[in-house]
Amino acid sequence: MTLSEHPSVKRFRERAAALPTGPPANLDAHELRDLCLHAGADDVGFVEVDRPELGPERDDTTRNS
């Protein structure tokens, strides 16, 4: 049996093919908060990126890594 014939590999590829492609749908803050909490976060909050109180932390939060 080759790796591509293994039942687990077949099942994985079938599930992967069924996943949606393209960009994810837009979430509002409530949906995003629920998603974060469901994923295990204990608490979730959001702040506008233009908020002056962010000061020098803004660069760290907006940097793409």
C-alpha cells in the first residue's frame, strides 16, 4: 500500500478538498470575540488601532511577521 492509498490520508485529502477556498468571511467584533473564547481565550477585548494610548506599541501590533 502506498501512502496515498492509506485510509487516513484519503480521509484527510477528502476533508481538505471540502474546505472553502479564498479569503475568509468578514467577522464583526461579537463573532470574533466568540471565536476567540471558543478557541480557549479566557478574556477578549478589542481596541482601535488609531487609539493614541497605544503609543509605541502600535508598531508591534501592526507589524506583519
